[in-house]
Amino acid sequence: MRVFKKMSKRKYKRFLRFLGEPYAHKRYECVHRGTLLRDCDGFNHRVVDIAGIKWKGDTKGSWFVTDVRATREDGHSFCSCYLFPRAPVTPEVITLAIREYATDATVKHFQEGGWHVGALIRIRDRLKNGLPVCTSDGLPIEAE
């Protein structure tokens, strides 16, 4: 993904430091359509669409990307927190993380807070029944 136009890389980095994102150029250059990335839900997802949020530079026709909005294959957007993009992980790591996270205490805590936990309960039940929760690529398996 192209992250700046009609400006030097040095000037681009200076703008990013000014905005408080000094390493954004390293984060966003690796995001392309079809890339497999890990999202905050714990699963890997493929990038379907990318939209860069551009700022105009100080010279005519120059611009640079300050943020990226990427869309997953299920139509949802990737989390745009400071962790984006994250490298994909193996299905074993995903399963282990869900086992540690999706405990009865966690579900109860979120229910008391008014959060919708239906998907978390379905995933936890799949694990309890010995069924896989993700494919060999780490993509989530849709509930039947």
C-alpha cells in the first residue's frame, strides 16, 4: 500500500512524529488485499478492502496516510487500535488463548456488565465438545 506521495520519506516520518504515530509507515506498508492478519477477536482474517485516511501535505499534490481502515471477509472492519496490523497466529495458539479467556467467570462478568456474550459462549461450547474453533489458517469456523 502506498503511504505517501510527492514528499520525501524523511518529511513523511516528520509528519508522523508530529501526529504522535512515529512508526505508522512500518505498520501500514505491509497491509494488502488478501493479507492474512490477526484481529482483536483472536482469530485471523483476510483483508478484503483497504481505505487509507489521507492528510494533505505541505506542497501541491502531496499527501500521506495517517490511518488505515481495512475490511475483513465477513464485512466487519479490523480493529483500528494501536495493535493493527498483527501477524497471524497458528490454530493451536488461538485455541489455547480461547481456553484461557473463555472461562465461566469471564462470561459471568461480561453478562453482569450488559455485554452480549452469545458468540463467546458458542465458541466455548465448541471447545468443550472437542470441536475445532478455527480452520488451519486460523480463520473462524461459523457456528452451525
